[in-house]
Amino acid sequence: MSEQSTPQATGGRGRRRWLPVAAIAVVAAFTGAAATSAVGHWGPGGWGRWHGWRGPMSPAQIEERVDRGIRHAAIELDATPEQQEKVRAIAKAAVRDLLPMREKAQTARARAAELLTQPKVDRAAIEAFRAEQMALADAASKRFAQALGDIAEVLTPEQRQKVHEFVQWRRGYWQRWHRG
């Protein structure tokens, strides 16, 4: 029997084998999460924050997690050692650049609470705050897009297609859970 290359056709074993391909998507997720943090978080559980099993992750832990994901994806993408090093360097640099933006977004939440609880509504201050937050989100988005483009240039068209196939498969998986 010939080996199937699609995650759907290979069952559970194939899915586990394809999951590491998501490391490129993991880079996107990690950097995207940092970019998303520029405009807030997704609820009290902190889905938009960098969390590990035991609370907030340190920058070193985040960088290690990104690095580990890329090493796993490199295997599935048949990446050369040169490609692996380039992608790891791009991802680590992006995470290092995006983490300070996360800190700014976290301190901005306190400022938003301050603006909300003042005795008199200061619309000019609220608008200035909004403009600052949009600029922060824009900077994060630009850095994320730069990293995505840099990684895409390192990968071959076939490798990018593998990443695309995995992302499409994963999107279908999560859509089954969507209720609405």
C-alpha cells in the first residue's frame, strides 16, 4: 500500500507526523500573539498572553519553545541545516522584537483603566490612547509580516506548499469545533 501524504488520509499517526510542520505556523502564532497583545488580551484566562503550564513564560522560555517548534517542523519539511538555522534566527529575532511590544500593551491596560475611571471623561486622552495602541499594533503587524516574508524566502515552494496544506487541514479541524 502506498503512503498517503495528506493528514486526513493517514489517520492519527499521520496527524502526529504532520503536527511539527506547524512550527512555521507556531512562529506565526507566537509572533501573532505578541502582535495581538498590542491591542489587548482575550479574557481573564490570558489566551492572548504568553503562558506556560505554570504561569507567564519568560522571554527565554518563549524563545526556546519557538526554537523547538522550528526544529520539529524542519524535519517534516526536509529542511536543510542552512534553512533550519536561517528560520530559527528569523523567528528568534522576531520574538525578541515583539516581546517589548507585549510589555507596552500590558502597561496600556492600566492606562485604559485609569482613563475609564476618571471623574470626567477626557475624550482627547482616549483618542490619543487609541492612536498609540493602533501604532503599536501596526508596528507589531509589520514585524510579523517581515518575519513571515523572510521565512517564506528561505523555504522552497514545495516546503511552503506543505505548510499551507497543514494550515488548511488544521483550519478545518478547528472549524468543526466552532459553534455559531
